Amino acid sequence: MPVPAKAMIALTVACLVAVTAYTVALGPNGWLWFAWVVLGLATIGVFAIRTPH
């Protein structure tokens, strides 16, 4: 697995933890969850492009 792909996974997981902590502490924020979903889709896209078919 290429290093940028690993970094993308780490960033996605770290953001998930941060958004979850924010939601628990201060309540849900739809924009934060929307941004995390977009980041998750971008991560999936990186793997779709990088994975040989």
C-alpha cells in the first residue's frame, strides 16, 4: 500500500474520532458529519484509483 494511501486512511480515522468526540461533548453537527462522509468517499476513491484491476 502506498504511503499517501496510508496517510489518507490515518487522516480519515483521526477525523472520525474527532467528529465523534465533538458530537459526544457538544452535540451533533451535520456539517462535520457531511465533511467526514466526503473525506471517506475521497479515501475510497484513492483506493479505487490505486488498486490495479
